[in-house]
Amino acid sequence: MAKKPLLSLLLVITSLLALAQQPDAAGMKQLLLNQDTLKALSEDIFNGKGDDGRQRATEAFIPLLVRTLKTKYSFRFRFDSLKTISIQYPQDSAFRIFTWALERENGFYRHYGAIQMNTADGQLKLFPLFDASDYMTNTDTISDNKSWFGCLYYNIVHRHYFNKEYYTLFGWDANNPRSQKKIVEMLTFKNGVPVLGGPFFSFAEDSTPKPTRNRFIIEYKKESTATLNYNKELDMIVFDHLISETNEPMKKFTYVTDMDYEGFKWQAGKWMHVNKIFHDAIPLGKGAPTPQPLDQKKKSMTQPKSAEDFQQETPKKPAKKKQ
């Protein structure tokens, strides 16, 4: 009988602790006020007049975001009004990642972001992300937050293996006027500092094995669409198999899907490549949904495609045909 009162007491204490780990009234007021300004600036980053206007909005947005996040327990505030900023959380809520893109008039993009850690005392611990993708001669690298392959993250998948946490990040890069990219890479923490990339994408089980990759990237035609996301039903990363529509494999901007799918299966702390996922033919008009092409102007960046949009692009396993 004594167990029930003890359980009730523990639930009350847990609830009180959860309530205590919230911004106080003054903090909440400031967060709401700053969110309004951040919202206006984020819309100017997206819709501002010319490169200079969008750059000025970015330069004003960054310091205000940092000041806002310094509010104690700001991690509990979700910034739901920032529709043009992608904010992603892993399943364990150990951190969250802010990312956004600045479009240039020449059709190229620069990305910005930050990782905010979920601290026990509510104090800010922030790692800014510096986009170095334009200067990377080798994209298959292990880097830190100061040398980031810039993109908009749209999903995070958490795995625990041998007392270590692994976070698989899925990102989209609008890239340039001719092609776009999707990226999947691992985020780990070493001595509390983020490490981006690592030898986690293995092709060892392929009929012709290829070297393990630190980061997996697909690049394809600007007007086309391609899937790269985690599929809960299959418990796998699923992505489109791409081919050059002009038979010029060196030109990534000619790549389109051929309606076949590859993937990665989590095995022993790595994502192991699966060359072909669906062995049954998908009847025309059924099976994997075909997403609408991206609007190459403003729409594609306003809604960097929400996590839900990208989930919808991930094909489901086709139903077996009746014998």
C-alpha cells in the first residue's frame, strides 16, 4: 500500500521539476517579443529585396537569435512562428538544430545554422554552424561546426549503440540553378563538441564493395525530385536510384530517378548499403508517391519542405501481389 503514495509523490516531484525548467514570466515575455522580430527578419531573409536586403536581414537575425536563446530555459520555447527556419529535434531532445538558407540572385545558396544543447541548468550552450561547402574540395570529410556542409536539415534519426549516441541528419541543399542535393550524415559528440560526418555509410555487402563514406550525398536535376529519408515502416534509409537522362554520368545536373530504390540498414553501429529494396515491380500509378516538383523561385525555400513533406516523399513497401 505504501508504494502508491510514493509513486504519486514521485510523479508530483517530476511534474514540479518539469515546470521549474521553463522560462519564467519575464523570460517568456521577452521570448515572445523577440520571436515577433525574428519572424519579420526571417521573412526578409527569404523575401527581402535583392542580395543586400536579404544579407542585412541575416546579419540582424543572427545576433538577435543568440540573445534570445540566452534566456534561461529557452530550449523549452519552440519558436513555432519561424516558418522559414527549420528547427529539428532528435528523439531524445538532447539538442535542436536551427538551419536556414540565403538565396543569391545568381541562383546559388548559402546556409546558416546553430546547434543548441539541452542543458540541465537552462544556460545557453550553442555551436554556430559555418557553411564551408563552397570551399570543400572533398565533401567526404569528417568536420566540426566550423567547417559544415551547409544545408537545411529536415529530419534526425537517433540510434544508441555501445553506450554512445548517434544522430543521423538528413538535409537538403537547393545548390545552384542546375542541380540540387540531399545529404545524410552522422552527428556525434566528442568531449561535448559536435563531430559531423564519419565512416558510417558502408558498402561492404555490395557485390562490388566500395569504400565506406563519411557523408552520403545525392545530386540531381533541379526540376526533378528525389527521395532521401528514413522510412519507419522499413526501418531503413530509403533513397531514389538516379541515372543520367542524357547518358552523361559525369554531369550530375542531368540525373533523375528511374523509380528504383536503394537504402541503408542500421547494423552494428553503421548504415549498411542495400542495393535494391523493392524486388516486386511497382505497378504504374501505384506504390511510391511522386511528389510535385519544387518551385525554383521562392516557394521552395519558404517551406524548405517540412519534415512531414519529406516523410511523404519516402516510398512505402509495395503490397505483395495476390497469387
